[in-house]
Amino acid sequence: MTAETQPENSPPYLLQKWLDELPYQLLLLERVLLPEDFPFDYGLRSLDALEAHLLEQDNSGQESEQRAEFVESATAYLGEVLLGVAGGAWGWNTRPVDGRPGQPVICPDAELQLSPVAPMLLLSYALRVRTGTAFAEEMARLRQAVTARQQAIMGWQPVKEHTPLVDPRVARPEDPVLSAWLAERSEGLSDWVKDAFDGEWRWNFHPGTLDWLEAVVKQRFATVAEFDAARDEPFVQGACWYLGEVIRRNKGAVWQYIPFDPDAEPGAPGSRGNVWTAVPFVDQPEKRIGGAAIPLECLRELLPEGEGHGEPNERRRGLRDELFWFRASSYAHVGALLTRLGMASQEKVDSVLTEFSRFAHSELSPHEVPGALEEFGVAISAHADDIDDLEGSYTSLLMEAAALTDGAVTITDVRLHGGQYGEILEFTRNGVPLTQDTEHHSFDYLDHLAISEFIGHVDPDPGDDTRRFYLADFVHLREAPYDSYYVFATPEQATVLEKELGLVLR
């Protein structure tokens, strides 16, 4: 449903219009109106910071238009946080306020028997009393009501109605058409590069490579019509896949596909006229206010409609700017995913999030994602920089790997000997001696190729346990270290981690 399907200025129209604009308001608050270090955890810490910023801004002499913009976005955030405590859904109060035909309110879970809360009025109250605690006190009031209900009914939890395009949702099952397309594009990458770029290999999925892709698309096609005529050809399809992969690997998006549905309502996803129907796109359904983009449309919008039509579709940003709209993974997101997959206990996740509480909701760059997996106890790493003790480092690595197997594998008697720096690594796995050749050019650096070969010896016996160690590949940005990370997972878990965290596990 959209606001346009309701009579204008009716409560349903105004509520739906508010819900349609809600994701934009939250993004505006996060990306423009608040500082980068603001803790967007949708919890008490962020409400305290939001109220402090509100009071500070009120004394800044800011233009009324800018203040109104902030109030609108702060209303959206405050309401979503309170809904997270008390459950329920957004509603609309018809009483006019400051020339408005009403205002959005949150309606707590009906079982709490609480009156609606008007976030805009709560913002006004906070400015009037200036205690800095108005938001926290309202949250405490709602929590008290929830606690009382839980004491009366064991196991009861408030239910929050899903806020479209804001709350995380379950990803669509991968459609066979999409699976076949992804496999074809991945396998054809070398041929695509050879045909399109004379074989010059620049395509490492770094965000900067999107500038090259954009330039080549503009060289190949003068207009949208030319592009549309070639949309099913290997170059365009390969370009779509590459753009989507850069987004996926750098931001942790997933590929999605909505097949044509003859029963879909006109304009709805799945209907013939909907732009999202029957085309691969990247999405972030598991993340709050996650991004989404259709690579084909992103490429198409680079071009003008025809000769002499000026700016390409009035587009004012390049391909690399598409990354701005996607939310990278965070410790909180990784922890929730590992809990859902049964790879980490809630107790372990809570302890890590407490340890990293200051930036638990901060976005992680690609190389920090496998590091987060290590912190949650499902991965190990081999240091790429200089070390103090070769034998000791190999021993620690093998012992840490064995510890993840929950006793399925034991490693003892690790010894490095022979050659100038020690070229033969010996260790005992479950009582069986094993040997691994290594190559070192000094005492300071591990042999990462050898590690990738012998780490498989720490995998549990496949008949008893399907978990194994996967080497995690990720986009190496300029500041990224070159440590090697090995994730311990079942094949099914590895598939989900790859799809949702932007990794390649092999």
C-alpha cells in the first residue's frame, strides 16, 4: 500500500505517507544530521546522545527550517527505539499540531494497555524541561510496563509490527534463475575481462574499480537506447554482476531475484511493470534500513536518454556512490547472524558486544569482518607481520584451531626443525604424527601457503562432524592487513556467511 491509494489528508493517507518517508528520515539523521560517532544502537545510549544533541542544537541559533528537518528525523528515530521496547506500531493522531493535520504516534503492544506516545511532543517536552533525561525516563516507563506484563504472564514478549524498509527481514530463498545467473557470471569473469578490457586485470572488487567500469560503460554506449539494445549481451550482464559483487563484498549485501508472478497486483514486486521484477539485484534484508540496488538500472542511469539530452537521466553521482546507500556489517549484526546460525551462544555474543560496546554498531570495513568472527570465537587468524617465535606461533595457531573443534581434534608435540629457519613442521593429530614442509626467508614471518595446506588436518573427521576450516577471502582496501583468517563452519553455515557478510570462503 502507498499513501496515494488513500484519500488525501485522511489519517490512513497521512500515516502511510509517514511510513513511506520513514527510511529516508532515519538515513538523513544518520548520514547527515548527526556526527559520525553517534551510537546508532536503537537503545538507551543513543537516546541520551540524541537528547543531548537536541538541547545543544536548540541553543545553536540554527535556522528554523534546519531545526524542523532535525525534529522530523529525530521523531522517526525516537519512535522506532520506543517501539523496540514496547512493541506495537506507528499510528496517527488527528489533532492538529503547529499547522499540521495531526502527527505520528507510536501505539505500544495492545496487551500493555498504554496510551499512544507522540514522539514530537516528547521532543518538545525535552526542550522545555532541559533535564537531558526525558527520553530515558519515557523508555524506563515503557520498560516498567513490559516487566509488569512479563511478571503476570511468564514468557510474554511485546510484539513490534514490522516497519517496511526499516526493520530487518528474512531474505528471499535464492531463485534457481538467480543461482544459474550467478554461476554463469562468476565462471565467465575471465572471458568478460578479456573481451571487454583486452584482458587487463584491474578487477579486484575494490570500490575504486567502479570508476573504471563507469568509464568503459560510457565509452561503449552513447545513449540509453544503445545500452538497452545490448542489455542481454555478455558485456552488460558481466558489468551488472561485477557492480553487484563490489557492493556485496564491501558492504555485505545479498543477491536477490523476484520472478514474474501473474497474480501480483499491478505495480507490486513480481508484476510485469515493476522495475524489481525478473532482474538480479543486491539487497540487505538482514540489516536495519539496509540498501538495495538494481545494477542494471545503475549502469543504465549513467547514460543520456538520447543525443543532446544533457545529463544522463539527471544522475548526479557515479557508480562508486552507490556504496553510500548500503550499510556495512557491524559487531552487532555479525553477532546476531552467528546466534541465528547456532555458531555462537547468546552469552558469548553478549560478552563480545559488551567488550566492544563503544563501536558495536559501527560499520566494519571488509577486512574487519573476519576479525569480528575471530572475536566471536568461530575463526582463527595467522599474523602477516613479523612475529617473535616461528615454532611458538605455529603451535598457538594449531592449538587455537583444535580448541574450536570441541574436543574432536587434539594437537600435541608441535615442532619446527631442519633448514636455516626451520623448514619441517611436525605435530601430532589425535595421536597420529603428521609432517608439513614450510618455507621461510627469516625467523620473522609465517609461511601462509603452508598454513592453508596443513589447517585441513585440524578439520574433524567428516563422518562425525561436517564443520571444517575455510580460508576467508575479502576485499583488501588500502588500510587492510594481510592476516589470513580461517572460519570454522559447516558447509551450510559457510554459505550463509558468504552471502550475508560479503566474504568468499574456500
